[in-house]
Amino acid sequence: MEPALEGHILAGRLKEDDKKIVRDLTKSKMLPRNILINLKNKRPHCMTNIKQVYNERQQIWKANRGDKKPLQYQISKLEEHNYTYFSRTQSESTTIEDIFWAHPTSVKLFNNFPTILVMDSTYKINMYKMPMFEVVGVTSTNLTYSVGFGFVTHEKEENFVWALKMLRKLLTSKMNMPKVIVTDRDGSLMKAVGIVFSERYAMNCYFHVQANVKQRCILNCKYPLGKKDGKEVSPRDVVKKIMRA
């Protein structure tokens, strides 16, 4: 037999005391990996792995929302904490298609510092595989703050136009509009920005441009490119030189 049962589902299951620790630390917004470290510090011979911690956190969330669906639970929390939120449903249906929300403090910051906005979508962060649209603002002291977030069903122009119109509703003064909006090269988002904020100056994100250039260089530079000072020039050297330029 193996001297240790590490990785076995029964050996790694959480005890009742461990579950209480996971619940308490989850309420304190501690990351799962730090929760696991805490458990192993309390019990050096603990065989629990990170998957067991994630499973327990999932059970906690299910218990908290009760009979509500995940989106219903989210909306109830938005209302409980006085978030500003907007949603729209599919035609002739009660199924929510897109939702956008903003924290009360974010709304105040947005009205004070609306000049520069950065927009992008992230992927694979929820069980429904819906893109999460995020808007970030910049203060006069060059600090960033989150303006608002939204789940959209598709990354199409129609969805982005709706989300940006809801974003525009957050502004109390129509004379105080964003002047610079930074996006990646997403054609649908760029068109939507042009429709909703036609008076703005649009820019492309340097990080995304650099990432795209690097990817293209790697794809096009696959073989040794001759010799220099008696040494073969590798594609990696060429890519590094291009990125430094």
C-alpha cells in the first residue's frame, strides 16, 4: 500500500471543523489557495486539496441563494446593496439577455472623473460562458477605478450599444461626457462606441496591440533566420528585438 493517501477522495474530504473554517474565511473574502494554506497550517497532516475547498465554497453559495437561480440571487444582492443596474430580456420572453450594474461609489467617481474610459471583455469567468464587459475610469491623480460591469449574451454591436447606453445613463450631466475611450481591436465594440459616444476620441489599447504584434511575429518567425557573428539568429531573438523597438 501507498504510505500516504494524498489525493484520495475520502482522505481529502473536509471535516466539520474544516468546513467551518472554510465558511468563515470565505465570508472574509479570502482566496481559495490561502484557505487551503490555513487548513494545512492548522493540521499538518491534512490531505485536503484545492478542489475540495472549491467544492465546499460552491456548496456555501448554493445554500446562501436557496431556491433562487444564480442571476436572481445576483439581482437580489444588487438591490440589497443599492447598486444601480439595468437589464433587458429577450423579445416575448422573461429570460434576461444582458445586464449592466455599477456600485454607488463608482457612479459618483464616474460623474467626477468621466474623461478617460477603458473598455474590454473577459471570458470563461462564469458557468454560462457569457462575456463579462468591464468599464474602467481614470481619476485626475492617474488612479483607476471600476465604473461598471455587465454580462452580455454575445459580443455583437447591438449588445455593446445597449451596455454603453446604460453606461451613459449614469452621467447626471450630459455636458460632462467622456473625451477619450480606449478599447482593443474588437470591431463590434469600436462601432458601438462610435454610435453612443460620437463626440469622443477613440484609441486602441497599447497592451492589446503589443500582444497582437508579438503573436503575429511568433507565427511568422518559425525557422532560423541566418547567422550573425557566427551564431544562428533564432526566431525568439527576432521577436524580442521587434518587441523592444
